[in-house]
Amino acid sequence: AQSVTQLGSHVSVSEGALVLLRCNYSSSVPPYLFWYVQYPNQGLQLLLKYTTGATLVKGINGFEAEFKKSETSFHLTKPSAHMSDAAEYFCAVMRGGSNYKLTFGKGTLLTVNP
Amino acid sequence: EAGVAQSPRYKIIEKRQSVAFWCNPISGHATLYWYQQILGQGPKLLIQFQNNGVVDDSQLPKDRFSAERLKGVDSTLKIQPAKLEDSAVYLCASSAQGVVETQYFGPGTRLLVL
């Protein structure tokens, strides 16, 4: 079985500060990894995904994430937070051969202070 | 390109009543998903359709939940009878047919069972 752990249910940063949202996964085989963002009263929007190839993945809105197999991690970063980044962020894992089913973490709420 | 449409956006019912949610996926998307998102948790897959066939319904409470996707396009999720613990946001997503395709989410239906 695969699972996703997001460390910290709530992260608060100042505008302009580094954003770091942590995600660790457990999977018996190398998985596909995703970060989604959810704004209030909206559905989820894909930020970025890792499938194969380069382990540093760049996404929308200046976010990026690095797949580290040895650490089973896929942390999300952004060099400089903007007020519009305030939202809930979900890490998800998909294992090939599992009907490509997404398993989500519990989410991290990011607040950005002026 | 139109996104995933869902209706209604909000629904309040009393326990033991029935309720139905509707989803219209992105045109041409073969795969359709229904997720349940309980407050404070990540989305959990309830059922996955490939065209009009069920691929995975292992986490669907079949004694009270049912879903169909007639003609391989839009889909309906029904709960009968509803329980208090069914209060959640029900998200519909769709993806094109292929390996590790991005899932596109609708805005969700927020259900409150009293």
C-alpha cells in the first residue's frame, strides 16, 4: 500500500519569504508524484508532477519540487511567497499499475502574512 | 476549453434522505473520477470510470452509494440513505486516456447532512 505524509498541517510565512511544504511518501515501487493546490471553494489545480527524468520539476506560479528517492521525499518550494499563494496544498502519489489511482496527503494550509 | 462542471454546488439534507450529484467532464476525456473530501483531509477516490465501465470502486460504500456514467460522458453519484458522516465535498475529476494523465477537477459539491 502507498501513503503520503505531509509534515505540518499549517505553514505560515511572510510575503517574500521562502515557501517550503514537505511531503514524504511510502511506496513499494517508484511512484509518480504530484502537487495540487486548492483555493477556497474551488476544485484542485495541478501545480506540477514528476513522472520520469529530471528530478527537479518546475510548475506553475513559480513553484518547484525535487524528487529524492533516497529520502522518499517530494518537497514543494517557492523562493518568494506572494499573498496570492495562500491556499491549501496537497501532495499525491500514483503508482503505475494501480489503475493510476491518486492517493492524497491530508494537505497543508499555507497562509502568507503581509 | 470548458472545465469540469458539477451541480449543485451546495446541498443540505437531513439524514436518511437521498441526494444526487451530477458531473460533466471535459469533452473527450475518457476517464472520470469521483472523490470524497472530508473537512481536514485530502480527497479520497470513491469510483473511477473508463468510458462507461467501472475501473475501481473499492472504496465506494456500496450499501448506500451508487454511481453511473451513461454513454461514457456525464456521471451521477447518488447517496441513499445519507448519514451524518457523509457530510463532505464531492469532487469530480476527468482525464484523457493515457499513462499518468493529469486529472482536472471540478469545483465540487458541498454536502451537509443534518
